[in-house]
Amino acid sequence: MKLAIYGYGNLGRGVEAAIRQNGDAELVGIFTRRDPKTVVSKTGASVFAADEILANKNAIDAVILCGGSATDLPILTPMLARHFSVIDSFDTHARIPEHFAAVDAAAKAGGTLALISCGWDPGLFSLNRLYASAILPDGKDETFWGRGVSQGHSDAIRRIPGVLDARQYTVPIESALQSVRAGEKPTLSARQKHLRECYVVAAPGADKAAIENAIKTMPNYFADYDTSVTFITAEEMRANHSELPHGGVVIRSGKTGLDGEHRHTIEYSLKLDSNPEFTASVLVAYARAICRMAQRGETGCRTVFDIAPADLSPLSGEALRKTML
């Protein structure tokens, strides 16, 4: 499969590394909105200006979009889906339905195939919520994230005027997590499940009070959480917040039996050294599925719910049945 990367930040570099680990994948090129002369690929891949991507259409099977969910992907994914099969990691959960509708219309108009909201959440965690709720219908699920750096939330802060750099840590509230693990099925608000810690490098002379207010009142990101904002120097950011770990758990507690006499807990967890590199690895696996489905003539938009597990693997059906079933 001949893949292109659109955007070359942390996620784009992760995709580049993931492609090297997959023998059936080839990186056609990196497309950037920066000056291509200033971008050096770690693998020696060709780097192009973003507006050159249409000129390379015939050489590309799928484009992996590596922009932010706050402002990039709502525009870029529908735009590129008119011309290419695309994969994105759009992670603003509340806006997924409208993003799906926009991308679906664009892909159908262009006769292409698109996959949105692919990664580990939304993505792998979404699948585990679906599986667990189908298996234990008399039950309840909860998802906890962190402690780790959220790329999407960090990007959203960096888009605020006056912000030079930012890291946002999502922190689960331990008492809530233990209550769910114990099968107590508590009713928890977003505020009761997680804290959000923000570390921000402000531009010289920037209005820090305005920046803090913009963060804490941002809908879909921070408004529903107890959020702390700490202003630090660029040197402190490099020294203390250069790593990008993350992870989390999906837990479903449920009952079976004629009278609900037996309790069960399903838990799926991830512990990640590098959030962008793991997300990138998920994107490349799903790019394989999208390429196969496009070859079968499918068009429109999909989510991870619509992808057959066998299409993710480079192994044949026979090999999968022999080694993994």
C-alpha cells in the first residue's frame, strides 16, 4: 500500500516510523504546510508542499491525515476525501456525528473511501465499549484516560492567541476508578472522573488571565472539568514535559443469570510510552483495511465499527485461523 502523510508533527513522525515496521507499506511522501525545505524526514522520505498533493494523486493509495481535531481535520478531511482515500484521528467525541456526515458526503461525491476517528480513543476503546456492551447488556461501562498527555487537547490550547506551547495532562480520579473496578456502577459526571492539568508557555506580554479563561471555558475540551493552568518557561517545558505518555482503561460491569445473580467485569487497558507513536501504529493498520476495502469498490465514510478485524492484518485468512483463532 502506497501511503502519504499530510502534516509532519508528532503524529506524522509516528506514522513515518510505523510505516517502516510494516513490510506491505511504502511511504510515497510527506506533505506539509511548512516550507518543505525546512522539513527533514528521519527516513529520507520525499517532502512536498501541501498544495502539491493533487499532482501526486496517481501514486497514492491512501492519505493519513496528521492534523489537529480542533481546527485542522474538520476542514482537511472532507477536502482531501474528494480526491483520496483518507484516514484521520478526529477525537472531539461530541462532534463525531457532524464530522462523519461532512466526510461521508465528500467521499461519496469523489468516489473515495474515508475512515475517521481512528486511534485508541476514539478507536480501539470504542470497539471495546461496543463489544462489552453487546456481551453484557445488563451493565454499565466507564472509560478513564491517563495520567498522560492528550495531543488533541494540547493542540487546542496551542491555538489560543498568545500561547507558544502547551501540554495537557488528563488525570483520572483514583476514587472514581476504584469504585468502578469494584462493580459499584456509580453515576459519575465528567468532572468526577478526571482532572485536567495544563502547562502553558505564553508569548512575552501575552494576557495570561485571558489565556487561562479561554482554556477553562473551552467547550468539549475543558469546560466540564476541574482544570488547572500553570504557566512555565520554554526551558521548563523542554526539561519536564518533552515526553508524550498516555493510556487508560475501559471497564464494563454487568450481570448475567435469570435474576442477575452473577457479576462480571470486563477491563481493557493501555499503557503507552508514546501517545503519537501508538496512535500512528493504529492508523497504519487501519490504512491497510481502507486500501483493501477501496480496492473492493467501497466508497463513503467509515468508523472502526465498520472494519472487519481480518482486514487489519497483513496475514491471510488461513494464517489468521491457524495462528490466532
